[in-house]
Amino acid sequence: MAVLVLTGCSETSPQEPVKTPSRYDAPDRLPAKTGAFEVRAEQRRAAEAALRSEIARMRRSRSVEGALRVARLTGRITAGAEASMRGEWTDANATLAKLSGVRAAELGYVVGAVRSLAAARQLTSDRLRPTFLILRQNARFWAKQPVPAPGWRTTFGRDPAIFQYYPGKGLQLQPLASWGRANAVARACLDALRSKTRKDTCRQATLTRSLDRLASLGARRSGFLAWEYYFAFGTGAPPWVSGMTQATATQALARGYRALGHKRWRRAAERALGAFEEAAPHGVAVSVPGGKHYLLYSFSPSHRVLNGGLQAVLGLRDTAALLHSSRARKLFRAGDRAARRELGEYDTGAWSLYSERGAESTLSYHSLTAGFLDGLCDRTRAKAYCGTSRRFARYEREPTRIGLASLKGTRWDRTRTVRFTLSKVSSVKVRVWGARGMSVSRDFAKLPRGTHSFDWRPPGRGRYRVRIEARGPSGPVGVEQRTVKVKTPAKPKSKKPKHEKKPKRR
């Protein structure tokens, strides 16, 4: 006790009485705990700084492995997903090393495309899923399957994503075809909802699986959701987008939302509208007199395709109506004003042009354009759409109009250039015959509208028949024929020398 008393006296002075602790006072162990917290906080700050440093270092990398590492460090993919993708990348390169010829070239393009995206630092976390899907399917396909025909399309298993074969570029994900099929399913479900007698036509499981899967293959591009193309096309380098694809996707998502009520599809459709607000080449909008033209190919602002622009306007109109979206309605009105002004530039009076100041449409594209015009006519009742739709439908029934220039003055001893005109693109047969048999027999597989010619030298005098037959893209045949009388040229009269006049005598 004496020791305790002495000890207590040595630690407490009489002037500073001992304070009775209350339950609000910090315990004696607080300094130790505070130190532990500070140590842990310091360790956490150091770890975060190290993580930021590692992410910055990996972002400077131009390799596929670096892109995967960035996605993992930023939490966009899991450790398992990173390991799986690394394995797929290694397997694809190993498979490529074993192939030769066409197979090696096709898979080599796909592998090179992924590597090029990484080298350009465009292999973002959002693009990993679609690009590695393409890589995986190509590695499996070219190792065993035969070389398909150009344009061949297929799906793998129950995956609704459609792939198309582009010679020299392998099998590529085709977003437009994929969304087009999903759009048809969504439309059937929406029609079934509106008609109580057709409920069995809606395949709800198929629609849900299709929309969820295709939506997951989109990537963030300039702040909006985009379904990109990851191969070079024309003058465009990947990744590029299409206004037609974006509109078809938003139309399918809006129809699915209205039919089944899943709000995630509405949100995805709203996020995809940014493509029509962003100018090319990041988006698809181009300012034109009256409003906006929405491009089929984002990489080519001057290449304005009629059917792609019309489908974009049609898709935006349906999206605005189904989602009651003022944003989509504003975009539709801008595209609608421009489309009505542009229609006359694509109408030749006998057929349609595929692009502005470009070549004439094929039959399939002409019919597709007429279908879009008919859809816009039904929705808007605008004279520009309805009148053009009727004319385009009439053009398919009309034969090609042929104009044949005059053949007067044709001589048997000289070659004559025979000129004729066509009202629309056609396959042409030219025949010229007379008493001595056939003198001209020529077939032209495809001639555009406008003026054309062929050379003809009659084998002698007499009467000849000139016949030109032209078959348009839709089948009706136009015929123009004429009878030509060829004479022997008259011999020139010999001039007699003039006699000199004698001088008159005075």
C-alpha cells in the first residue's frame, strides 16, 4: 500500500485533482486505435495511388493484353473474364500460326483488326465483348469449317447475333441484320398486344433473349450507346456506325418495351439516340437545307444513301411515338424536313438513285426504298412520301423507254455511229439485219440510263432493220425498231474545164 501511495503521489500533483471519467470520455486506448486507423488510411491511399499509376501505365500500352489489364483494374471486367479473354487471344494466335492460304488470310484479318484497335487505344472496355465474340467465332470457324460463299450469313447456337462472311475480312458481326430480325419479332409482339386474337404470335422468350443479348453488344461512343462495325468497309476504318442500324435498334427496343414493359430496353433506346445528335464521323448527323440527313455510313458524310436515311427517319418516328420521347420527336422532325426536300434528287422519272448524284438502285434497293416511303406515308400522310411511293411502285411496272437517233444518210461505204438513249438501267440487246443477213449482234449486260452508241457499217445497199431491246431491273421489256434504207452513194459529177473566152475584136 505504501508503494501504491508513493506511486500515486508521484503521478498526481495536489493542484490537479484526478478527474472522474465519464462515459463520453475517450478511453485510454484511443491513441493506439487512432494510430492504427491512420496507418490503414495511409496504406489505402498508397494502394489507390499505386492503382492509379498502374492504370495510367497500362493506358499507355498499345497491346491487347494492356487493354485487358486496364479493363480489369478499372473494374469493368472480372478477373475471370480477363483470364478467359487472354486465353482466347493466345488460342487465336496459335490457331492462326497453324493455318495457311485463305483460312490464314481470313483469320489473320480478324486478329489484325483487334490488334490495330489496341494499337490505336480504341480497344475500350465496352468493345471487348463484341470484338472478342468476333475473334472467338472466327478462330473456331476457320480451324474446321469450309470456306463459305461471299455474303453467307449464319448464327452460332442460340445466340441471336448474325455473322456475315466478307471475303478477305472473315466472319463479321452484322448489327443491322441482327437488329432487323429482332425488330420483326418485336413487331409481332406489339401487333399481338394490339390485337387480342393474335397473342400466340408473340414469342416473348425469343424477344427477351434477342434484345438483351444485342443490347449487351453495344459500346459507348462519344457518350452514346452504339452498335459498331469492326471491319474496314469502303473508305471507312473500324469502328464505324450506321444511322440505319441505330434506328432499327431503337425501333426494336421501343417496340419490345411497349409490348413487354421492360424499362431497361427503354433506357437503351434513349441512350442510342445520341448517334443522331452527334455529327459525323463520331455520329451520323449531317446538316442539310431544311434539317438533318442521317448517314448510312458515319465515315462518309458526302455519301448520302436514300434508303438508309429514310429508315433512320422511320425508326425515329416509331421510337418517339412508342416511348413518348420528346428527344426522339425532335430528331425525327429534323430528319423528316430534310428527307422531304431531298426526295426529288433521287427520282430519275423512271427509277430511283441509290445515293445522291450516284448510280441507280438495284431492284432490291429500289423496292426497299419504296417500302420505307410507304411506311412514312402511312404514318405522316405527307404528299412527298405518298406521291414518291406511288411513282416508285409504278416504275417497277413500266418498261424501259428507248430513244433512237435518226439514221438518215447512212452509207454502205462508211461506218455509222448509232446512238440511243435509255430511261433507266437495263440489259440491252442490239440487232441489225438485212437481205445479206445479220450485220450487228451485240448484248450489253448492264447499261445505265442516258445515251449510248454502237458502230455499224452496212455490208451493202438495201433495206435494214435496227432493233433495240432493253429489259429493266424489274423485268418489263422495252423495244424500239426502225427500217433504214441504205443507198449506193452517187458518183460525183466530173467538172469540165472552162474554155478561155476569146478577146472580142474591135
